[in-house]
Amino acid sequence: MPGITREEVAHLARLARLELKAEELDHFAGQLDDIIGAVARVSEVADQDVPPTSHPLPLTNVMRTDEVRPSLTPQQALACAPAQEQQRFKVPQILGEE
Amino acid sequence: MTVTELVSYEDALAAYDPVMGLEVHVELGTKTKMFCGCSTALGAEPNTQTCPTCLGLPGSLPVVNATGVESAIKIGLALNCEIAEWCRFARKNYFYPDMPKNFQTSQYDEPIAFNGYLDVDVDGEVFRVEIERAHMEEDTGKSTHVGGATGRIHGAQHSLLDYNRAGIPLIEIVTKPIVGAGAKAPEVAKAYVTELRELIKSLGVSDARMEMGQMRCDVNLSLRPQGADKFGTRSETKNVNSLRSVERAVRFEIQRHAAVLGDGGTIIQETRHFHEEDGSTTSGRVKEEAEDYRYFPEPDLVPVAPARTWVEELRGGLPELPRVRRNRLREEWGLSRHEMQSVLNAGAIELITATIDEGAPADQARKWWMGELARRANEDGVELTALPITPAQVARVCALVKEGSLNDKLARQTIEGVLAGEGGPDEVVAARGLKVVSDEGALGTAVDEAIAANAAIADKIRGGKVAAAGALVGAVMKATRGQADAARVRELILEKLGVEG
């Protein structure tokens, strides 16, 4: 029984601004289901007394002092931009939101 | 778009009880960004303060700014919050060009500070606003929309992004639902944001200038029928960025909600945009559910676990908080709560304090800043602090009045001269010739002339109508073009007419 539906994949695709074809929705629903199923097996092994791990290293409080370091030049920053204008990143029309 | 006919504020309040939630974002005044060493200096050329981390380039790793965490803890402590023993950052995922990483690094269910309160003064009464949480996050880049009619996103052909601001530390402070404010809800909202701004400034963690976007407020509001327990559906008005606007936004939303509900309609949970021009709000987007952001613990940043010794050290180093200080000053200056509120609203506390520090008596310092100078600032549409006169100069005017070389009228002219850029008080007095006529001989002559010219009045005074002396004082003041000491003139008149004052 698939846990991930086509509709959920379509919703995720919308959040990720991805345009998916009908056959892709089916394809990814199956794949995502397999992935989640595999990960879910961890919880079968881990009992209640094992807390979820977000960080594998036993470290806390890694901080830096508030000192300015050199930034990239704007030319470097924009080097990989597909489009630029007025020393800014140029992006396509932003639709559907304000 | 349907235009809703607003219900009058009084009618809205008669039927419904407003519940508010305020979310305030404060941009910290750190030298560098929250997760990288890029400068946060204002006014830089576009995209000159970015690096692989704040541009979200592959392989880059964030490191937390220690001063950012310290500032967050200070704010939490000043808001009477508990400080987390251990907390994590989280990714808030959304695809929007203002964040090149495609997520904002924020905190989700483990804020660094939680469960606090802030007491605010409303009409001389104390209103306690409960604080849900204060958490650390980062600002977004700045978008410029090109091709639309008014620089707005609607109709824009494309947008341009400057990421200098992306990654600047933000503290988001969220209240618990504010209930019980009733008709005073707009004032409570404004008083809360005002108090919070004063608090942030006193901590020295941000200049908190709303007009510069260093402090921004979102207003959540819902109505429930009078007597009901359950909250209604809320709207979230974004980016209400002045104290006056906070008050107006709350008032408008109360009237709008009441109109919709009164017509049997339902409030949609949505974000709304506030319009500075007329104080109205319009529909924005339908709000995402929290799960749409797919929050998860940020794997690239290890947890923050502030040592209790550090927290207590920071608590010990907190300055006298604004409300406590205000109450102390209020007693020292001998003001009522209401008068002190006016001083606060006028932004005059620091100016008056500084003027007193320069040697002026409290009542005089307050009189000038809240009177003549407040009037001028109001006329010119500027903040008091923007007037071209210093506390030291106001204190000098007070000193000249005290030593008797200026009377009230001349002092006002002196201040006028300073504001007009004619120099300091002494220069203005010298240049305009504004000295009180204290030459007893000249004054005596003027008094004699006034008595001679107003024989009937003089007779009344001789007959015991001392109050009539005012008319003669006026005549002498006119003759000396206002440059006489009115009290001394009155003495001389009564003396010459042989009457006891």
C-alpha cells in the first residue's frame, strides 16, 4: 500500500516550483514511497529510549567572533548568475505571490 | 476583489472582543551576518557583502555569530523569558528568490528564549503582554521589481536581487494571544511595540529604527463574539512599519473583521498588506501551513547550549530597563504618569535627561522640549532629535533665563535663532541684541511714561485694584519691545504708585 500519493507529490512539486508530468507524478510517488519506507525501518530498530539524532557529533556552541571577513567581489558573486542587471541577480517574473 | 463596508469602531467593539498576536522582527546591530563574516554595514553597493555561505553556494558552511546569540539572550532576559538550556536551528524551506539557499535558517520548536512578558503603560495603567518566544533567524535579500507600474510585484516583468541583507541576524519576538485589551487594543499594540523598541535600544543590540526597516511588525488579529471563549480566525497583516501604523492596522482590521462577520461571512486565514496612505489592508496570499515549510533541524549548525554561568553573567549586566528608568525619572522630575507618557511619545526622554545633565532644572528642560521645540518639530514634520539644537544649547538658554538676562519671550527668540542656524544661544543673544533691559534708570523712565499715559488705570491701582497693574506692565513691555523683566516692572509700578504687591 503506497503511503505517498500522487497528490502529495504534486503538492511537493508545487512547493519546490517543479513542473511534473502526469507519468512523473506516478514515477516519483513510487520512488519516494520506497525511500520513506527504507528510512522508516530505522524506527522499527530504534526503541523509545533512542532519541532522534539530528547531529552525529557531540558538539555544541560552535561560534565565531563578530569580526568582518572579506566578501566576494560583486563580479565573483554574480559570476554564476544566469542573468544579471544593475549588479543584481536577475530572476524571472515571480508569479502567484506577493 | 470585494470591498467590504467597514463597521464603525464602536459597533465592532460592542459585538466582538479583539484578540491580537504581534510578531516583531528586530535586525541586530552586529558587525557581521548571523552565519558568515560578511559586513552588515548599511548603504553598500549591491552584492558587495556576500560570500559563498550567504549565497548558498555548494560546499559552504555556516558558523554562528557569538554576538548574535548573546544579543538574543539579552533580549530574552530583558523580556523576562526563560533561556533554553539547549536549542537548535532549523531550516524553513521555501522557494523564493529573496533567499538564495532556498531555505531560511531559523528556529522552530526550540527557540532560544520563551515564556516571558513585557509590561507596557497604556493611559496610565499597566498592561502585561505575555511573550511566547524570541528566536534567532536571518534576514532575506532585497528584491526590486522591474516593469510593474509602481515598482510592485504585480505586473513586474522580472525582479532584481541584492543579497547584501541576506543573512543579517534577526530576532523574531512573538507574543502570546493578547486578550482583554478590548477597545484599547490598538493602543496596547502601539504601546507594546513602543516599549519593545525602547527596550531593544537600551540593550544596545540594535538601533531599532522602524523607518530603516531595523524593526518590523506583523499584526495578527481575530475577533470573537463578546462572551465567547474560542478565538476566531485570524488575519496576518505584514510589514506594519511605524508605531502609528501598528495602531491603525489593528483598528482597521477590527472594523473589517466585524463587517465580514456581521454579514454572516467568514474570515479567511491569509496575509494582508498594510497601506500607509489610507491605513487600510488588502488581501495577500493564503497562508501556507507550517508543514509546507518542511522544517527540520539544521544539520550544518550544531546545537546552541548557553552555559548558565554565561546567562547569569548577561543577566547581571543588563542595563536599567526603560520602564523602570522612566518611573524613576518620572518621580525625579515630579511628573504624572500621563505627562511622562507624553514625554515618551514625543521621544524626548533622552533629550530632557541630557539637558538636565548639562545643568538645566528638570521643569525648564521639559518645558522647552515639550513646548516650543515639540511644536517646531511637529510643524516641520521631523523627530525632536532632528532639530538643529543640542541639549547643551537648551541648557544654556535655561541658564540665561535663570541669571535674569533673558525672559521667557527673549528665550523663545533665542531658541528660534539657534534653530535658524544663527549660532549658539550666546551668539544669537549678542547678534539679535536680546538682553533683558535691566538698567533701572531706563526701566524707571518707561514705567513713569506708562503711568502718565494711563492715568485712569494708575488711579484704579492706587485705589487698591492691584490686578489692573497688568495693563501697565503690558504697556512697559511694549515700550521696551519685550526686553524687560516683567516681574521687576510690576514691582516698580506698584512701588511708584505706593501700593503693596
